[in-house]
Amino acid sequence: MATAAEILRGGGVVAFPTETVYGLGANALQAEAVAKIFEAKERPHWDPLIVHVTGLEMARTVAEVSPLAERLAAQFWPGPLTMLLPRTACVPDAVTAGRALVGVRVPRHRAALALIEAAGVPVAAPSANRFGHTSPTTAKHVLDDLDGRIDAVLDGGATTVGVESTVVDVSSVPMKIYRPGAVTAAMLAEFGAVEVMQAPLSEEPREAMPAPGVGLRHYAPKARVVLVERKANEDLREFWYRFRCVAAETQGKVGLMLPERFTVAEECERALIYRWGEWTDTASLASRLFAGLRELDARGATVIVCPVPASEGIGDAVRDRLFKAAMREN
């Protein structure tokens, strides 16, 4: 911990665990340090970063905290909620992609909070993976993408939430959700009107994104992802029909993100199966989503067939990540 904090104070980059995914951190107040994040990830400069802090006192050094933001912080911090707030003058343009708002959150992970506290600075941190790739939920995932490109990894074991934080602009009326996460629209609606924004249609925008992690080219494994809509009370015929179609046209190996209790069809003998979790437990599906995609990649799948959970609770976040993974260029 002391070594990682020293690296951050010295302008280096450190990958560290949060409850959502592993982040790649640098001193948010040093433009030169922040630039190393973009270089390591090969991240385009139109994609802004989230600043991680220990609490409201540190948040006020990088952003103007409104009364609404204070109420949301009291309810959801520490936790997987990123609030877009007016930035202060000390925040470099690189952190916000030149925009007036900065994303701020307090992570709910002992190691993350201890690291920020030990470093004594707010920490800018996107997910610790190559840009556009599947987000990391273990230290090994980080090294698979970034070994030799960063200064250190603080290993805190596997993350628990498994998908990135909810991103909401609380400076607008209604509040605008740019990225769904474990803090849902229904939860935020208890504090005021909420609008869920649609993802941008362009993969290479001509201007800065309004929030971190909302571009189309995100969360994608190396394999092509084929999605099958399926509700909890439906049978498996559509799912296995789509699998058979994909298997028939694919020369390589087919991977299956297969929830527990899904009966395995006879024709999937050559499929690579990842047992995903209980279909009705969307929190479990979220926590294991990226690990499953990465495992099937590592096992050599060229196509991954995945059912899409219902749009309820954190299921919205899982759907968002899957749709973006499926829209990647192949």
C-alpha cells in the first residue's frame, strides 16, 4: 500500500481494486500523470475519466458539490455512483476531456479508500484494461492487458459488483443517467426526476463524450458476441436455435455464457461453457459477466453466445455492457 501510494504521489500509474472493477489510477491533479493513463490504455482523449475520492471533503477540492449531490452522497457513498459535477480550476482538462463537468465518486472498497488516503490526492481512474476491451475484475485480468505498461497493481482479489459505476449528471433537471450500474434509476428517482440517456450512435465521436464509459466501443472480448433476448419465464428453444445457427456458420470454437439450471443441449458438444450464475439473480450475473467473457476468450472462443437478462435492477447495467460488447468491430 505504501509503495503504491508513493508511486501515485510521484506521478506514476497504479491499478487498484474497487467494488465495481479494477481501476487504473493517477494523481488527478497532475496533467502529466493523467496522460500516462491514456497512453497505457490507448484510450482516446475524448473519453473523460472518473475522479475517486475519500469523501465529500476531498470531493469539494475537485468539484462544486450541490445540496442534491450531498443528499445523494449521504445515501450512496461509498458506493458505485459517479456524479457529474461542475469541476474546480485545479482539475486538468485531460480528466474531463475539456468539459465543464467532472465525474466523482467514493469507492466502496477498503483497499481503494486506503490507497487514496495514503496518497493524499484525488485519483483519476478509468477501468484498468486496454481501451474497448472487457473490464478487469481481478489483478490477473489487469496484467493480461497492461503488463509492462503500468507501474504497479494493488491486488485486492476479485471485485464484487463486477460492472462499472452508475454515471449521473446531477447538475441538470431532470438528472441524466449516462451509464447504468448498481445504483439504479429507481433508486435515484427517490431524489428527483431522472432521464436515462441513450448511448451515442458514433463509435468515433467528433467531440468529447458527455460522461465516462459511454462510447460504443466498450467492454468487448476478442470473440464476437451474439446476444439472445430471453425472459425468465420463457423456454430455451430460441436460445438453442440461435446457438445452432452460430455453430453452423462458425469454423472456430463457440463459447456459451450459460446460466445455472439452463439445460445443456446435445448439439453443444464442441462448445466452451462458462457457468454464469443464477438466471434470476442479476447481481450474480453482473459480478461474473466480465470474468466469463475473459475466460471464454482465454479458452479460444471465436464467438460467444449469451442470453440477455431482463431489464430490471442491475440487469439494465448488464444489458448495457452486453449490447456494447456485441457492437464492437470484428
